[in-house]
Amino acid sequence: MGLSGGQSGLLMPPLLLLTCLQLGMGLERISYVPQLSSATLAGTFTQSTFTLEQPRGRFSHLNISDFDPIWLVVAHSNAAQNFTAPQRVEDTPVPADFPQRGYYLTLMANRALYPGGQPGNQLRVLRVGNDTHCSPMTRGCNHPLPGPGPYRVKFLVVSDRGSLAETEWSSELRLQQAEALQATPGSQSAGAVVIIAILSVLLAVLLTALLVLLIYTCYDTCGSTPISGPRESVCVRRYNPHHMFSPPAVGGS
């Protein structure tokens, strides 16, 4: 049975309202790309951390309150396209989920911590991967990054009403890698040869000195040892030649 014109007219406003609500449930896209720190700061990249500029004044939207959590999403570059925004804070992936999911959320803040305007003399940066004491199972843990990357990051606003807004993904970020020491030809190898020659000469001189000392010690010991000491008795056998033999005296008659 068809609807009359009046009834269909009464149903249009609720339908339009429902459509607007459904559209409002989508993530709001914030036109901002996370940037590396531009300050003169040592260690912008290390083997397990990197430093970002704070997104100051980027979340002044009507549907974001001062108490809505703002997270930093850290993802492998090839897993960024598979990222799914959590609808509840309880579903926030932690660093321990990184090997399986390829992304996690960290550095929870709010809009009051990212005010607009000039920061003044204060250095306002975000050091990603700087907490070596938190457990990777803890929500929001800023755990050191596990490898050189590449990584991509973005900011995400998640409240008890679900995910509200997100920024653009950053460009690829690569950490420093440890380089193995390698011997290079040229002056370094020539210097090594000189050092080896000097050490060889010193070793030969040392061995010669030890040999001379050993010979001198043996000679001195053998040449100065007496045949007999004061407490040693030496038996000397008396010998009389036959021409000096005198018969015993015989008493006179």
C-alpha cells in the first residue's frame, strides 16, 4: 500500500537527519602532515627514536573537546594503508601488537597540550620511542622502535564516541643504522704497518734484555758459590812421601 503525499512529507525530515548523522560518524580529515623537528636538535634520528614537531593549533574543531584523547599512530610504511581506526579507547593497539598489526598508538595528549600561537622560548617537540621503562603491553607506551623502518605517522582523535578526526600520513621516516667498522686501504693501513713494526722492535729489545739478565744471573751464581762453607767440614787425606818416612824412635838400652 503506497504512502500518501502528506505521510511521505512527514518522513523526509527524519530521513535527512539520519543521513546527516551517518555522515557525521565518519572521520574528519585534518589537513596537516606530521613534520620532523626543524629545531637544531641533536638526535632527530637515532637507532630507536625520531623527533616530531608538535601539531600546535591543529585540533580547534567544534566536534573535538579539550578532553578528547589525541594519539600518535606509528605504522610500518607498508602497513599504513591497512590501518583501522579504533572505535573505543579500550581497542587501542599497544606496541606489543606492532609485529602482528604493523601499527600502534602512543603519546596520548589532548587539545590543551597543543595550543596555537608561538611557543616562545620553549622547545615543543615529540620524541617518539623515547621511553625505555614502560611495558610494551601498556596502552600509550612510548616504547623504542624495533628497527630502522621505514615508518609513517599521523595523529588520531579517539573519544568515548569513537574515532573523530585524523591528520594526513607523514612521509617515510628511516632511523639510523649501526655501521660496521671496515678497514680502508691507504694511510690507515700504512699507519698500522708502522705500529706493528714498532711493536716488533720493542718486543725484540725486551726479549734481548731478558736473555742478557738470565745469562748474567747464571754466571754470577755459578762463579761466586764457595766450595765449602763455614759449617762444612772438609776431609783432607794426609800423604807422606816415602823418602820423608821416619821410623818410630826406639828406646835406648
